[in-house]
Amino acid sequence: MPSNPRTIIQKVWDNHIVAESEAAPALLFIDMHLVHEVTSPQAFAGLRQRGIKVRRPDLTFATVDHSTPTTPRNLPILDPIAATQVAQMETNAQEFGIPYFGFQNRDQGICHVIGPENGLTQPGMTLVCGDSHTATHGAFGALAFGIGTSEVEMVLATQCLLQKQSKSYEVRVDGTLKNGVTAKDIILALCAKIGIGGGTGCVFEFTGSAIRALSMEERMTVCNMSIEAGARAGLIAPDEKTYEYLAGRRFVPKGEKWDEAVAHWKTLPTDEGATYDHSVTIDADTLEPMITFGTNPGMGIAITGTVPDPANIADPLERESLRKALAYMALEAGKPLAGQKIDVVFIGSCTNSRLSDLRSAASVLKGRKVNSAVRVLVVPGSQEIKRQAEAEGLHDVFRAAGAEWREAGCSMCIAMNGDQLSPGQYSVSTSNRNFEGRQGKGGRTFLASPLTAAASAVMGVVTDVRTML
Amino acid sequence: MKFESTITQIQTDNIDTDQIIPARFLKTISKEGLGDQLFFDWRYNADGSPKPDFILNSDKAKASKVLLAGDNFGCGSSREHAPWALTQYGFQAVISTSFADIFKANSLKNRLLPLVVSREVHQQLRDALTANPDLTVNVNVETQIFAWPGGPEIQFEIDAFAKHCLLAGVDEIGYVQQHEAQIAAYEAQRFSTLNTLAN
Ligand code: SF4
């Protein structure tokens, strides 16, 4: 046991300190900065005003994902404001010499999908993006967190951030997931358990046998929604699965450099005896498929559960929040959510749009038809995933079932690109946020796994997928 | 930095940034013109007319600099459009029992004070407002005290560096650029093992 045992969170932090002083927060070096069209234009405008360059274009990577349509790529971007924003990203990438997967690039995709896919995300890195779901990259043992536009400008200008260290929070998940229960259900269960503000001021480290058993794609699903439980970042120590996933990807080192990198990565996992500021445990054995009923991701229940009753809540403010949420969702307290009629199913987003997510949805849809009252959108996370899915015929499964098979992007996760709910519509969505209007003004979102989404698409109502496996 | 203001109250917990400014307004490439979009979906009817009973549409709120909100204000996305919209509407401080991390960081960079109070003080302030809706509070960043007539003097926390930046108008990017030698030294010494992407 080392004399000074440290968590992986502490090690990555220590490795990136450029300067420390009494007077200011630590100066933290950033290894990789992902940039997208929505949160960056004002930052580039700031650089122009200052008359400065991007300090490390080689450690910066841009794409467009939020405002981009998911209709065929030979069609123009119809929304003029979105088209301007996308064009501005292109201009900025060119002017500042930043590597860029543009709208027409064959490797375009959601920033949190293309980072790992291309090996831009690596263990032990500090990685930031003007986007709260940057936590996704923590699946590789990177300290990855979202920043605002002022900080985007800071990183573009200096490749550093002024940061105060967060508290550490161990989320231990032991046991074995039952059939029909997925990584998404683990993270929705965490949100329900500690609440949407439960991890505020903290970085999660996910540990335990159930986490080790997850694939890299599943780990990304878990880390992705750390922010939904209030934590700015969430990470998982790298292991053989991590190295296996990364080996050979476009931007990872090769040959001797690879061996050196792996040797460094192996020093990262938390030392025996290291302690955390907070901790919580989740028992994978008893988890059921989860679904949200309310207007924040912490308002979740097991699919077999009932919508909670505000009358049973002692705290007047909490009671009022729940009452307001149920009014927005037009749901009755005390009733099960299973059986609730739905209008739309969205399978996509940086939470659940990877190949394994699409396979999992397709496994339910295969040989079945989507309910005629339900519109189903399947949106791969990247054009590369789209190609892979098509190579194994998943698109045929989706189309034969009556689902739409679209081009890559954020799509109905954030409803900036025209893919949206109409007021009053219900969706089962594999995305990460069920805030009021998130999927379109007046729309009502139930968050769930790809399995639950696909099962609900077939039945036309919220469905426990285990009845169909 | 000190000011006196009436209080605008939106007493809801977990107000997320999608409520503060809905995503469809993020297609702008400018920082300007966001004040009218603040709380858009709570504030306007489907036809675009203001909802007369929503507080931000009142003249009193429009003249107010302080927003009193529920717990965990600003959760959700990292959009800095949220503090931009709040400050462009006219707010200089938000009082809550807690703030989401990214929102808090973004606010301080835009001269919007995230003022954290205990549940007790939050309740006291709400009670005082019920008794007198025209109540004004005094906020003083220098002394880190806020108070209202007849109420206690509340000492609030603010990160020392953030306070310094607020009061002295420090440009943080300029401040970090002064560390160029250290940044370059860091890159030179530690890069090869810690970052395999560097060219
Ligand atoms: S898919 Fe949704 S959550 Fe992910 S980056 Fe896009 S908008 Fe954000």
C-alpha cells in the first residue's frame, strides 16, 4: 500500500497542475478540448477581439451536432439561424486551424460519441467541452467535465483552466444486473437515489463488480449522466477493457508509444486505502428497469412502481415541486407508469446512441412492428456508428418495424434541429434530460433504456421489456 | 460592488437551464438579446403574448436586481446563455440554498452573484417577503454581507479569487496568460507521457 494512497480523481488532478498559489484557484492543464457549434461562437469572437490564436489547435477538436438536421445529408440546413451557426463553426475551425468533423464529414457525430470513437479520449486526461455531458469521457478514466463559454475561450486561449478541486464521491455498484436491466438503469437509479443535486460539488468514481462487468459503451452511458445527479464529472478507472477498446483507434499512439501510454494508464486506478469525501452503494442484483415520471432526471421509479403521491411528502417545497411536475406531465399520483400511452419514441443521444444501444433496441424490434400510433426515431450517435449498424443490417430491422432511421446528431435530445415533440405529446426517450420542454415546448419525456424504449414503441404504452424478452 | 433592490421570487426547486433559457434560443452566435428570452416558456403564451401573472412580466420585477429561487438553481446544461439572459434582464444576484456547479462558475464570470444561504435564512427571507412584498435587500460583495430592514445581517461566502476578479474587474484570461512560462514549462516537462496527442 502506498504511503499516501490517492484516488484516480486525485492522481489525474495532481498530474495536471501547472501552478498553484494562495491567491487563486489551481491552474489546470487541459489535454483535450472538444468544441461544438452552440457554446463556442462567442468564445471565438472573444479571441478575435483579443487578437489571439488558439494556443493548442493540436489539442482541440471540433464538430457540429446540436443544430444539425438528421435528414439526409444531401439536403440543405433549412433553418437559417442553425445554418448560420454551423457555417460559423466551419469558419472558426478554418480560421483558427482546428481539426474539424464538419456537417458533410463522413465521421461527423455527437461530440461525446466521436471523442471516444476516434481515440481522442484517453485515460488520465483532463478533457473539457462546452457541454455538461462531457462527463461521458470519464468512462476511460479521464477527468472530463463541462464548461461554459467563458471557460471555452479560456481553454482556447491558454489550454488551461482556473479550477478549485471538487470533492470525491464513490458510487459503488456491486452485484449482477438481471436480464432486461442495463447501464442506463444503474445511472437512473443513482439519480433517483441521491437526487438531481446529490453530487453537487463532487466528482464521482464508479466502482464495484457491476461497473467492471460493463462494456466501454455501457460505462459511457453511466458516466454520461453524472451531471444528472449533480456531479460535474464521473469516472471509471481504466482496465483491460479500456485498452482493448482504444487499441488501434485513429488518435491513440501506436507501437512503442502505445506501450508507454498503457504503462502510464496502469498507474491511474485508485490506490488501496484511498478515501472519498462521500460514498453511496447501489445493489445491482435488485435493480429493475428504471423510468422517469417527472420533470427532472431524479424523478425516477422502477418500471413496476407507481407515480409518487405529493401528499406523502413532508417537505412543503419538495411537495410543491412534485405536484408541479405531475401537473406538467398530466400524470396521476399513485398510478403505475406502465401502460401509459405514448406518442413518440426517441432512440439516440450521447447517452444511448452507440452500436450496442442500437443492437439492444433492434433485438426487441426484430420481427415486430412499432405501434401505429407511435412515431419512432432512431438516431445514431455518429456517421461511423450509422455505417457499422448498416453493415450488420440494423437499419433494415428498424425500417421493417416502422421506425425512422436518421443521420447522426443530438436530434430530439435537445430539439434544436427541428426533431421535436408537439405540446402535450409523451415520449419514451433514451436521452438524459426530461426537463419541461426539453424535447420540444410542452413535450413530456419519460427517460429509459433502449430496451424499454423499444418495448414501449411496440406496445404503444410504457412497457416493462422483461415481458417481451 | 453593492446594490439595493426589491426581490423577485420564483420559488421552485431545481430550476434548470432549459427553463432559464430554452435550447431553441441557443442557435444564436451572439451574446446579446437574450434578456427577452429569459424563462421564455414560463413567461409567454403560445401566441407570444406575455403571461400577465408570471412575475417576470411585472414592472416591479423588471426593475429588480435580485432573484430569489429554490434549491439547486441552474442545474442541467452548461449554457452560459443562462447567466447572460439573467443579467441582460437586469439581475445582479440570485439567492438560493444551492447552485449547480457549472452555473455557479458561469455566473461569477458574468458579474452575476450566486448567493448561497442556509435553509433557515431562505425561509426567513421568504417570510419577510410575505409580510412585505416591497422589501428591499442590501447586497455588499466587499463585506460579503446582505441584509434587509428588520432582518439579520447575513454573511455570505464567495471564493476569494472570484471576489477579487469581481471587484477589481480582473480579466481572467489575461491573468492566466501571465503564467505563460509555467504553462510552457509544464508542456515541455510532462507532455510525452501525459498527453499522446500533442504534435
Ligand atoms: S445528445 Fe443531448 S445531451 Fe448529448 S451533447 Fe447532444 S444535446 Fe447534449
